[in-house]
Amino acid sequence: MEDFLNFMAGLSSAQKGIWLFAWVSMGLFFEQIFPFTSKDYHKVKHNLVNLTFLAITMIINTLFSIFIVKILYPFIESNQIGLLYLIELPTWAELLIALLFFDFSAQFFIHLLLHKIKPIWRFHMIHHSDTMVVATTGTRHHPLDYLTRELFSLVVILVTGAPFAYYMVYRIITIPCTYFTHSNINLPLWLDKALSYLIVTPNLHRFHHHYQLPYTDSNYGNILSIWDRLFGTLRYDDPNMIKFGIDILEGKNDEDILFQLGVPFNRNIPSTVVVKGS
């Protein structure tokens, strides 16, 4: 375990980049073989738009990593801040606790807040504006949307005192989960349903990207689906009824990067969904 954690803590930027693009590529590859929807669209253009958002995200992530390594962790370690400094547990138990904290707080809970608090929902709308949910949609985030999520990761680090290696394990796990759940792949329904009792699956997350309420306000999880089950926000229906996008934005603008970046500040766009589904 110690060797594994030392390896995770020492991952280089190149190794993390290779891991990320390997999973993006894998998602795009399997979409061509087992597509959920065969809707015609300009795949190269669409993915380049989403990858542009990813490039912005990577810049923010790099700045956060520098802050975490150079400032936050030296402060935590010198002052022994966090729950894990108060209890003595096996390393595997500490890692599990940290991962649960990260998945609940920095994924499920902040995602729920992004939908419930109007000022930050306006930034999150860009993620939902994609009318073709594919692997690259997973990192289609407005910079201030992603910044909000990262701030919650910092809160979890401060509360738990999770070592940097634990944080890196969490980040490495979220990458395949993100691209798996957004991929336009067609898992057998029985398999998707079975997996959905524990983890977030493509069908489960597709309902979250349905263009109407109440589906948009459901299935907030990223790794584990247990949080949605515990808090009553889980929905699973007929995946064939799903229509991607959001009904307060015109789908024709989903590939206009400048328009999308300006959506949160465009007062001609309402903050609430105006048509509710059944």
C-alpha cells in the first residue's frame, strides 16, 4: 500500500496527462463501436469545442496543484489539521474514508448546489447545454464552474487532513468515471441497471442531462450512486426518452465557445428551466 501511495503522490504532469487522454480516447473509440445514439453531428468539431473547455480546465487544475503542493499541504502538515490526525486507523481505512469524503462533498454535494443556487447554476448551465452527450462532455465546464468544484476539494482536504497521495488517488479515479458516464456507449440495460446500484453508469447520468425537469435535478453522483439513493435524488427510466440539452438555451449555440462562456452573464437567458417534464 505504501509503495502504491508513494507512486500516486509522485505522479508527473505527463503521467497524469497520458492517463486523462487515454480515457478520453477510449471513450471516443467505444462510442464508434457501441453507440447509444446514432444521431448525426460533426464529431470532430463538437469534440474540439469540448476539448477547448478541457484545455482551460487543465490550466486551472495546474494552478490549483501548485497551490495545494506549495502552500496548503505544508500548512496542514505543520499544524496537523484534519480528522485523520485525530484518529489512528489502518492506511486502507484512511484512504477509503478520504475517498468517500471527496466523492460526497467535492462531487455529489457541490454538484447539487450548482443546480440549486442560481448564481453558480448559470455557470453550470454550459455543461448541460451540450446537445450530444459524449465522452468529451465530461470536461465541458465553464472556468468558474470548475473553480467552484475545486474549492470544495480544498475544503475536504482541510476537514479530513487527507494526505496528498489520497487526493491524487481520488483525482485519478474520477477521470475514468467522468468519461465512462458521459460516453455515448450502449451498455446492455441489465448490466447498466446492475452497476447503477453501486456506481454511476452512462444511463444513470444521461437522465441528468435530459433537457427538462425533474430529470435535470437528479442523479448528481460522479463515482458512487449511493448518495443519490440515500438522498432521494436518483431517477432511472426509459433511456430512449432522453433528449440532451437544456430548454432555456437554444441548442444551435452549443458549439459557439464565446457564446457559451458568456451565458452566465447574459441576462436575456433565464436561470430557471421553464418547461417541466412529467
